[in-house]
Amino acid sequence: MATKDAKKAAGAKSGGKKEVKKETGLGLSFKKDINFGDWYSEVVVSSEMIEYYDISGCYILRPWTMSIWETMQDFFDREIKKMKIKNCYFPLFVSPGVLQREKDHIEGFAPEVAWVTKSGESELEVPIAIRPTSETVMYPYYSKWIRGHRDLPLKLNQWCNVVRWEFSHPTPFIRSREFLWQEGHTAFATKEEADAEVLEILELYRRIYEEYLAIPVVKGKKSELEKFAGGLYTTSVEAFIPNTGRGIQGATSHCLGQNFAKMFEINFENEKGEKAMVWQNSWAYSTRTIGVMVMVHGDDKGLVLPPKVASVQVIVIPVPYKDADTEKILEACKTIVDTFSEAGLRVEADLRDNYSPGWKYSHWEMKGVPLRIEIGPKDLAKNQVRAVRRDNSEKVDIPVDTDLVPRIKDILADVQQSLFDDAKQKRDACIKIVKTWDEFVEALNQKKMILAPWCDEEEVEKDVKARTKGEIGAAKTLCSPFDQPELSPGTLCFASGKPAKKWTYWGRSY
């Protein structure tokens, strides 16, 4: 990853001998606290997570990214199968007639729908949409497959890509024109069953963020203005990026009610022989999760990966000083790799002899590997290894004995927990409770995640958006947390002065 100029310079100095890259050439040009947007764009490329593509808003997801996605996928897929949800796959294309069946739904997505209008040089008689989501793709067939109460519940999920032709500031992972996700679509005989599943799925999303990505989230309900177009209600997990003062919707679990069932005639005969409509849910999380992880944990050296999702949890680096027994050091590195692999750790050794140890340290720090193991002549003599944490740079020498593997696992567990604790402390420091409009505006200007009493009126939310509109975006509701603080009698809405009905998180958002 050294620059071309650095490579030429190293070659000139070597006088024809094997180059050993000492200059790192890996440092980031931008600081996270000073120029967050450019820092983020640089980190995702320099850490080999993505590569920019020649179509704006589309990105190549490199193996370093896909391994993280697959780890989350393994967890989620395993959990939904316990819930008797089955995987399927529906086509990418949608006919205009079907797409437009649910008016509110398509109005919510219309500006983002991409259309296929030509085949070769011929204009298509009827243009075909590319799915922005799959409700209208799947539900005509739910109508076909569901006839009686014994056909329920019908619980399907698909892992796929979707296309939303974003026009505003595409950002890798966060806002792209094509992204990977899972989308679950379920149908039940009763609202009670649907309500229960909404929360069960939302809890899985919380676990992805908090247990795997080490990111604190708030579980709550979206406002009527912010809910899924055409749905009954939407729940979400909301994260927050302290550096930008913006909330970010982490994943959503929607109860669609019977609206789509009505439009697509998804009826069934109940146990009494009466005709009834199903109750439906849809729920999804996407590769946006990975972007949130980069934003929350990354630093001025690059990525910082939580061990649970890191493709490589431990990188072993030989440090052969002059006149050292290099072969013995390399053998020790290989032995450590074998030992750790057998213990179930994801581990690699960087044995490349044309890069200096310092260059390798910077390279693997940029890629965010949680733990580095260094083995040099002194370590060999003392039968020990040096372990260096990525999150806080702490170093510790550990004897190579039967306790080595347990100690490494303990360190990785501590890194995972420390990342979460640090992220939660920073997030919590950004939460501001306000009760008046003036306090709200002051907190918004301080890039806070604002918790305020609200009258729960759509017109008031629209008014807040209008009054806070500016160059860096308007404030809106993030969610009303399920964990509600006490609302004292007589508490008034911060924006309207009317009696408050609930506490709601507000802020600018991605």
C-alpha cells in the first residue's frame, strides 16, 4: 500500500537489492475531528473495504467488507431460522402496474425508482422497474399461496440487493444507489402475532449493533411522518454519530397492518369459516450497518474493528533485528498461527520480507485488526510474545504457555466490551434533555441528540423541520424510545406548548 513514489524511492536506494519498505505511506490525510467527511471517504478506501466504481453512488465491496457482512448474516440467518422463517428469492424486476398498486407506498419511493427502458437498441413497450424494496414484488404471490388459516403464518426472508437511485450526496455504505440487505416479509392471522414478531426482530437488530458491532442503539417507534410508506407503524434502532451530531437509522421493523393485504387481496378463511385479511410485517437491515461501525469506532490511524466481526482478529508480525535468527522467528510465528487457528481464532501472519515491521504495523492498524502479536529475538529468548491492542495501543508481554490462548481470548473480549463502553460514553455525552424551544435550538447547534417532550402532532413535526431548515439539514424525529422517562403531569410540548404525550428523540440525521 506504499505510494508509487515511495516505491520508486525505495528501489533507487536499494541499489538492486531486495526492497524493504520502511516508509509507511499509509497515514491518513484527514483527521476525524477536523474533516469528518473526507476522513470517512479516505478510511473506507485505504483500509481496503471499498473501491469507487465508475457509476456514481455505486461501490465495489471488497473481501474485508464482505467478511463482516457474512458474520452478521450468519448470526441473523441462524436466529430467524429458529423463528421458522424461511429464505427465498424473488426477481429484481417489477412491472409498473404492480409497483403502483399501493399509492402511499410508491409515492414514498417514486423519486428513487430506477427504470429499464431499453433492450439492446429497442425501446421496451412497457418500462420495468428495478426493486427499491419488495413488498409489491412478493405480495401478489402471497395472495396466491394463502387460502386458509392452515397456510398461516407465512414467514419469508430474502438476502438480496436493491436499487434506490439516490441523488443527494452518495456516501459509501450510508447512502448508495445499490446496496445489500435482507428483507423479511411475513403474514399472520392476527395482529397480536404480527406485533410480537416486530419486537422480536427489532431485538435481533439491537444485538447486531450492540453485541457484534459494539455500537449502542435506542429502540423505539417512528413518528407517523417518518414511518414506512404504506405501513401501520415502524419501529427502529437508532444510532448516533457524535462527530457530526447526526442520528442514523440503523434498521427497521415495520408492522404493515392490513393495508397491503387489502391492495393485493391477501385473504384467508379463518377457523370459523369466515373470510379475513392477513396482518403483515416487513423488516430489513443493510450494509449501512458497516458504515455506522466505521464512523463510530474509526480513528486517525484508520479502521478499528470489533473482534466479533473482524475478518482477521489477530495479526502475527515477525520483528527480526539485524543478526537475528530469522528462520526461528518465522517458525515461532507459524506455530502461533497454528495454535490460535486450532483454538478457533481468526489469525494470519504477515511474513512478507519486502516490508519492514513498522510498515506492517501501519498497514494492519489501517485495516483495523483488533490485536497484533509481535515476535522478535528477545521474545524468542524469553519464550514470550508481545500483544498490542488496536483500540488503545496497550502492549503486554505474554509467556508462550498453556495460558496464552485464554489470555488472548480475554484480551479480545475486553477489546469488544471496551469499544462498546467507549462508544456508549461518547453517545450518552451527546444526549441533551430539553423542555423549551430555545433549549432545543441551542442543543441542535451543539450537535446533540435531543430528548424532548412532544405533543405527537404531525403538523408540529413539519413545523420543527421548517424552522430548523438550513445548509446542514433540518431536525426531525429520530424515534420515541420504548424506554420512556417519566412524563410529569402538566409537561408541555417543547415546540407547540400543547400538552406533551411522550418523550421523543430529535436531531439531524443521515
